[in-house]
Amino acid sequence: MTLGRQIALTAALLVLAIYLFGVTDIDLWVQDLLYDTQTHQWILDRNLQPYRWIFYDGVKVVLVLFALSMLLSLLLGRKSALVQRYRQGILIVVLSALIVPTAASSLKKVTNMPCPKHSIRYGGTYPHTVVWEHYPKALNGLSPTQCWPAGHASGGFALLSLFFLFKRRKNQYRALLFALGMGWVMGGYKMLIGDHYFSHTWITMLLSWLLIVLITKGVRTLSPEDKSAHL
């Protein structure tokens, strides 16, 4: 499938997902399984260790170090034959590591969507809403919330860009599975502590892929690929 068709298909799936989760109770069905109504607690306490360090703080450090290592390889390894061969793919990975989380964080600041932990259903003070709705006028005094899309998981899903680093099909699919695993582990942890609904992570996955394909199209247009590269 061409990049243009990938962009169109992913954009359509993203719009469909936003609509589907907005008009159904899928999020509530899933989140109810993760919340104990007797103790009013989520499956995991957000401060419980070593889970917080592994799935939140630690994984963020690893992703930042990985992105920095890729950037340094571009800057310091310009004369390396390997870097020259994979310069285009490395550039896609670096740009994705920067743009995908930034885009997710920027959207969070304007969508004003509450987390599950904020919802009245789970002991909070905010009504359950969808992204195209506004709070009732009587609740306009509530502080803005920043829970849509899933910012933490976006760091993991940015690794979907590794698909475009590799040339051999089996390595591309290995990279894809690895990145999906990282994104869903990070997103799943945030669901278990009441920070995100299922849809937040699903939509972040689609948004991340859309941005990565757009980045890839731009890079390939501006920076032709070395056809001799095989990995």
C-alpha cells in the first residue's frame, strides 16, 4: 500500500474510532473491570513500586535515551557507511520520537477530556463526556483536564517508526510488533491506575501511525533513499 493510501486509510480509521467510542459505552465496560467499587480503588496504585518505575518513569528514560542515541548517530556518524545507508530511516525515527509525543501532549491541552479517575462514576467530580461535547453550563467552573489522547503511550507508539528503518519485511514486522507491545504496555499501565480509558490508547495508536506515515512521506520526498541498504 502506498503512503498516500496509508494516510487516507489511517485518517478514516481515526475518525471512525473517535466516533465509535463516543457513541458507545465500550470505555465504561472496560474500565469497570479495572475498578473495585467496594474499595473504590483501581487495580494498581499509581505510587506502587516497582510498577511505577518500570512502566512510567523507567520506560520514559529508556525512550529518551534511545531517541538521543539515534540523534547522535546522525550528528556524529555522518561519515559512517551504516549511518549513511540508513540515514533516512534514522531521521524518520528521530522526528517521530519528537513529533508524536509533542502532538499528543498538545492535543491534551485543548481537548479538556477527563481521566477515568476524574469521573463521577469512579469517585471523581467530572461527568463522563466525549471529545466533541462540552461540560454542562453548571460545571463550567471545573478546572481543565488533560487526559485525551494518551500522552504516555504516545512515546511507545512513536517506535512504530522503526518499521521504516528496516528494509527486510520480517524485521519490519518484528519492529511493528515490538512497538505495539511497548505502546500497549505503557497505555495499559495508565488504564490500570485510572489515568486513561481504552479508547485513549487506541486513538493514540492510530494518531501516532498517521503522524509517522506523514513524517515518512515528507522525509522520503525531501531525502531520497539509498537503495543499496538492506537490513
